[in-house]
Amino acid sequence: MALRTINYTLTDNKIKAVKAKAKPYPLADAGGLYVDVLTSGSKVWRYSYRIDGKRTKVTIGSYPAIGIKAARDAHEGFIATLATGINPARQKQIDKIERLAKVTQEQTFKSFTGLWIKEKLTLLTARSQKQTTAWLNNDVFPAIGALPLGTVHASDILKLLEGMRNTPTKANNIRAIIERIYQYGAQKLLVTYNPAVAMQGLIDQPPATHYQPLQPNEIRNFLQAVRTCGAHQGTRIAVELLMVTVVRKDNVAKARWEHIDMEAKTWTIPGRTIGANGYMKAPRPHTVYLSTQALALLEKARYLSGESPWVFPSVQKLSEPMVEQAINHLFARLRAAGDIPQGIKPHGLRSTASTLMNEHHIAPDVVEVILAHKEKNATRGSYNRVQYVNDVAVALQWYAEKLDKLVAGADVIQFKAA
């Protein structure tokens, strides 16, 4: 055994004999090595040294878990590190990161993603969770799931995404998911390289498509077709409510009676929550001011729904809500029969309302509040929702009456060409 080059002085008996005091105090060994005696009675080995003209220290570990010999070995190692101009405290951090990185090499992308799903994915809505896990299971894991987390390269992501050029939206969403997984890996100090970052912009996103609105002279035929088709009565009422309230399809399909106040003439859709179904896409709630026509539709729905908590329960099971596909199927059925324009989809009813209201010179901010579009300036958005309460209610009542007039054959005008 090599002889010590430093004359250390502490013994186990000396260390054990010292008692805690009102303040922590050092029990010197030699060469800057000491035992820090804490007020709790705990004893910790530390090394005090000077670097770049400043006094600093590095912790070695607790006594007696770290014995005298181990502490002195670590101390001499730190002295050797300091002699090369490297800060021992920084080197200790680097060593820790490297140890974690070595463990990472044995952890697969799939196994780490399991942790990410557990700790991060639960913050998303139920629909987003379902879609993300489906993409991971069906597309990502078969390609890179078995690779060690720290060895996945941008070339692996390139190969994965190149096979998705015919589905650019999906490809870009998957790339973003992988990027977030590696960001979390970096936060856990497991990786320093994010292979998905370099692939940003690899596949061009097609321009957003605007949903085709109904022309004013098409609204009469549309509503008559909805009212007389062979779909379940609840689905027909849901489509009409979708049109007069200007909300999203999921909001109507999973509307709850507890959120509707018939006396106050309001429907308050909660903001996005964990596992939410039928709630808003944004965190804040959205209030729909119910027109006379909307209230009449809800009265019909109340009769059909019975004791169900859902405004539009499933035909098979009153304890479950209608599925969005029921509305999609009604539209598909009418398109196939030639009863409605081929390009019309459920979301197009929101475009119809927006176009009609703007043609009528309803204030753009009021229309944006009705559509529950996200305001970039949160303070301004909150102000608008409060300021335009009465204007929103008036606009929705005007819109419902406009639809009635168009069905009756009055006020038929064409939208201006875009």
C-alpha cells in the first residue's frame, strides 16, 4: 500500500467523540479535508480548496458511510485533479453525468418513453393521449423502440419520417413527440443530443385547409335534409344544435346537462382538463349564450335523454355519450344521397356562421369570442370575453333567426367571392 503524502490527524474515536453545536463547525483532518459536524449531529466529509482565486468546497460523503480511508483516497484524487487545473466539484458533476449516460446506454428508447408517458403524457387530454400512444406503438417503437436511448441518431429519425411523406401532418406530429421525449431525457440528465431537432422542417406541412361553408341558398336544403333524414332523432337534433351554437362537434356530442342552465340561457363548457371529453381545446371555459332556437332544441333533447347525464346519450346505452362518428355518419349519408354539397363537413358549420356574421358586419372580436378562438394576448382575450357578453348573446340570437329566415325562403343572398 502506497504511503500517504499528507499527514492526516483524525481517527474514528476523535470523529465519534465530537458533538453537535448550535452551528455547524469543521473538524480538520489535513490538506483541506475535514468533517463538517452539522447541528443535527450528522457528519459529512468535505474538501475545501482554492481555485481561480476563490475558496470553494466539494462534498465527499457522509461519515461513517464513507470511512476515513475512503475519504482520504477521494481527497488525494481531488488534489490530483486540482493540480491539472480542473475544478474537483465540476469534475464530480461530470463524473455523475457520465455514470448516468452509461446507464442510459442500457435503457431503450421504448423503456424511457414509458417513464415520459407516466410523468408527462397525463397532462394532455384523453384524445391526445390516445393518439400519441397509438403513434408510438404503431410507428415509432417498431422503428427505434429497441435502440438504446443515447444511441438514436438523426439518421434513424430521418428514415422513420421519410416513410411518412404521404401523411405530412402525422410525420410532423411524430417528430415533435420524439423531440419532447428527448427534451425530457435531457432534463433527467440522461442525454445531451436530441436526434429529432435536426429533422424539423424535413417534411413540408401543407397549408391549412379552410372548411367549406354553406352558401345562404344552401342552408334551407341542408336543414330540411337533416330534419327529414332517417338518422336517429337525437343525432338530427345534435346537428341542429351544433349549427346554432357554433361550437365544435365534440362539445355537442359529449354535452352534459350539468353544464347547461336553461333559466340563465347559458351553456358553460369547462376548459380542458386531464382526461376531458367534450371540453374545450383551451384551458379556459367557454360560455355559449343560448338563443331561443337553441333552448327549443335542448327541450327536445331533454325529452329524448330521459335520466341520462348526457344531452345526447348513446342509442345503445344512456349512461354513455353519443360518439362524434354519429354526426360524421349523418353528414356522409346526406352527401352520398346528394342532399347536401359534397364538400360540407361538420366543422364547416362554424365557417358558415363566421361568414354570415362577418357579412352582417358583426364585430370581428365578437365573432372570435363566439368561435372560442385562442387570443394570442391572454389579457386582451379575457377582456374581450367580458366586454362582449351582451354582443355575443345578441349575435347568436341574430344568427339563429337568420337561419330560420333562410329556411323560410327569405333573405337569400350569396356570399361575396373570397
